[in-house]
Amino acid sequence: MISYRKALSLLAMGAVSLPATAADLVFASWGGSYQDAQNTTAVRPFMAKSGTRVKMDTYNGGIAQIRSQVESRNVTWDVVDMQLADATRACDEGLLEKIDTSSLPASATGTAAKADFLPGGLSQCIVGNVAWSTMITYNKSAFKDGEPARIADFFDLKRFPGKRGLRKSPEGALEWALLADGVPAADVYKVLATPDGLKRAFKKLDTIKSSIVWWEAGAQPPQLLADGEVSMTSAYPNRIYTAVVQDKKPFGFLWDGQVKNIEGYAIVKGSRNVKAAQEFIRYSTSTEALAKLASATALGPMRQSSAKLVDEKVARYLPTAPENQKNAIDVNVAFWADHADDLNQKFSVWLGQK
């Protein structure tokens, strides 16, 4: 057995996972390299500074797990890394604690958090940490006579031949279909909310349907490109960043029409450690902490002040970089909250049609 002092030392380094108690803070996130980066840039430094023990768990998305904990009065998570759309739904259902955003730290230059966070970064139940997106990437070796430059090129099988990879979901696919069909980014959701607009989106998707290779896991797009199964695909840019920078793959970034989402931290209703959870969120969403997380993941920091501190080698690959946001679409959380069930059903029917 190890000594108590040794155990505390190992715990501070993240080497030991002890059973959760009322005094522990349980942080649930998405696993993989993303959660590893959170552990390095926020969890371990917070434990060392505060003395609060943090136990990590993994989360699969959605709100079913959180709802189950709250309704059974067996809340085992304190802080959860959630997508804004899911956090908004959970907040509306009373499954999350309200967060006092006025207590968040100002930037190093004194800018109040409310003014420092990017639009959508602060709401009743969530404090944004990163912006992520789905965009189009391609294998440069497949297009020696000219590379694709706009979202319409993804739908142009004649000029840019080859199979197309798409996430098996209506989100992103429908927005891109309308963009490629000439709808301005600012009007996409307005058009998509109409029966004619939805028909228009599916009609555009019909033009490439026979050439689509569907994917569901984020690791698939770079592999599909590397194996030559597709020449272009939708993907998460941080995955492509890793493939380009670390694995030296010849992949290009097509930022036109990227579909941006917000991720953030929420506190589960009924948490036994609300005060510690609030302290963790304040620490992990500071200017410095978000800059370190962005540098480690190539995900956009939700604070404006953090962008200036991101490693310059990473900065140009961020979804939030000014040059990458031209013609970008910010996911309309309210639209998808209202239409997700209907559109998922219609998308499934469309998938089954020949």
C-alpha cells in the first residue's frame, strides 16, 4: 500500500483515481485527447491550486444521462462539458444549476467576462470554453489541377470528382446544401424552416447522394481521406489539424461555410459540490486556461483575450480565426431544438430512398 502523503502526491498529478465522496468534484467530459488536454490545462492545475480533488468521468452527449441522475436523485457528476444545444435543453428542463456569470474573472487587461466572451459563450446554465466546427477537408493529391475553394465545390462532382464523406446527420448537411444552392449564410435557417426550403436542401443533396460515404466517428474522415476512399469529406478541423501537423498528411482546409458549435461547462442540478464546481468553472474558463486548451486542441477559445495567447503555430487553424469565419454558419440552437426530431426523421427516410 502507498502512504497517505504519497497518495495525495499522485492524485495531484492525476495518477490515482479515488472513489468519489461528497468532498470530491466529478468532472465529466468526452474522453480522448480532448479530455487529456483538459486534464493538463485545467484539472491538474486547479487541484494543485485549490486543494480540491477532481475525479474524471466520460460523457456520451445528450441529456439522458443527466436527466436520469437528477430524476433519481443520485447525482454523481458535478461539472459536465456539454454542447450548447444540449445544455440549453437541459437548462429548460431544470436539470442544471444556474451559473452566476458576473463572478467569472475579467481578462488580464480588466475586460469584464461578459464583454470578453464571444457571442453565445455565456448563458444561464453554461460557460463556454471552446468553439468547434464541422468543415470540409480534401486530399490535395486528388486535385492537382486546382483545389476546391467554396462549399459549392463539394457538390460539384464534375470539376472535383471523387467520393464525398459526410457525417450521418442532417445537421451540417442541410445547411451546406442550401449554401451551395445559393442561399446566403444569414438566411439558411430562415429558408430551412420552410417546407420548400427543406425540399430544396434535400434536392441538392440528391445530386451527390450516390457518391456519399457516411461516417459517424470523428476519427473516420482523416482515415477515409488517407485511404483514398473519398477525395473530400466533412470533418472536425482539430482532427485534420492533427493529421496535417503531426502525421504530415496532404489535406487541405476548406473553411467556407464551416458550421460552428459552442462547447462549455455546466453544473448538474443537485450537485453536492456546487461551490467547488463554480470555482472549477471560474478557473478553467480564465483567459490563460482557455488559451492553453486552445493551443493543445486547435479548438477556438471562447474568450477574445485568450486568442492573443494561443500558440501562433495553432492559431491559424482555429475555427474562430477571423480569416476562417468568412461565410461561416453559427449553429442555430433554437432552430435545432424546435426541429431536430422532425428533421432527423425526415433525414432517415431520405437515407432509405433510392
